[in-house]
Amino acid sequence: MTTDVTINEQEETFKNYYASELRKKKQQINNNNRGFNELEDERRQVFQQAIRTPGRRGEAIKKEEIEKEFTRRFKEENMSSAAASQ
């Protein structure tokens, strides 16, 4: 029981840390031909690592957090463009 709690706490701590690190990465959302692609590069790197070592919980968590960050940024970008067009 305590091991499950410890593992969950470790996962939660890792998720929070990794999410904060992803927020620091630069990414051009609507125009991928110019600007920074650090977040996309991180996604590619995590997917490659997941292929090499399938089943690792760390890669699964990273994938989830990267997708959440892309979604958050996309929504944020769309909300700001919708507000600007009004």
C-alpha cells in the first residue's frame, strides 16, 4: 500500500516537473515553417525513446504531458486570435 502511494507521489512530482519544463520550451503553433520547434523536437525524442524502450512509465507520462502542452498552447492561440478578430 505504501509503495503504491510512494509511486503515485513520485509520478505526480515527475509530471509537475516535466510540465513546467515543457512550458519553457518555445514552439511556433500555427506556422511550423518558421520559428522555434523545441516542443516538437522533444516530442520526437520521447517517441523515439519509447520505441527503443517500450513499456517504460516515464515515456508514457512524457507523451501525455507533451500532448497536454500542445493542446493548451493551441487553445490559448485560438482564443487569442478569436479575441483579436472581434
